[in-house]
Amino acid sequence: MATSFTHHRTMLLTYLKPQAGRVALLAVLLLGSIGLQLIVPQILSRFIDAARAGAAPEALLRLAVVFLMVALTGQVSSAIAVYASATVGWNAARRWETTRQVASRRAKSRSQSACSVSTSRALERSSITSSSGVRTNMRAAALRCT
């Protein structure tokens, strides 16, 4: 069964729009985490170049501290992004499940009301027919309702 792009877009908007703030935070965290992961090798490269050039120990210490802070911030950002994505995913899944259950209950309710109408019609017809006809009409109505 092929699903169109518009169907996916509609589903995403339906279930993620109520969490727009969390989704925006998630996007910022993911982009920030990726950016920090790209910066870490650059800082390390500068540290190695400075050490090979014979830079002062204070400059090397400063680069080492910056490296550690950026690396740690990147790891924390990644962890928070994982938590935020799990939260957004679970909330969207719960909302989808609730919507599905409500739709199922509505369909069942419609089906039951249709069954009661067909059963009452079978009873109306049975008052006209014989006793064997009553059983036949009732069986037919019961089969339609199951």
C-alpha cells in the first residue's frame, strides 16, 4: 500500500503540532549537537599544531579546557536531544493511539446502532410472518450484526 507525501505531512502536522515547542527545542538541540561535533576536531587540530610549534603551556592549557568544555557540552546536548526525541515520539504515539481508539469506538457505535435498526426491522417483519419466519428474520439480523 503506497502512502503519499501529503498523507505523511498531514500525519506529522496532526500529531506534532501540539508539541511545537518541544519539536523546535529538539531541532535546536540536534543542530547544536552536530555543530559541536564538527568543532571538536578543529580545536584538537589547533592544540596539536600549537604543541608542535612550541606554544606556551598556558595557551595549550586554554585550548585543552576549551576542547573539554565543547566536547562535554556536545555530549550533554546529545543526551538531552535523545530524551526530547523520545518524549516527543511517545506523546505523538499516545495521541495517535487515542485518536485511533476514538475512531474505533465511533465505528463500533455506528455499527451497533445499525444492528439495532436492522433487528427492529426484522421484528416488524416477523409480526407479519409465521413463527418459522420470525426465527429466520431474527437469525438474519443477528448474522448482520456480528
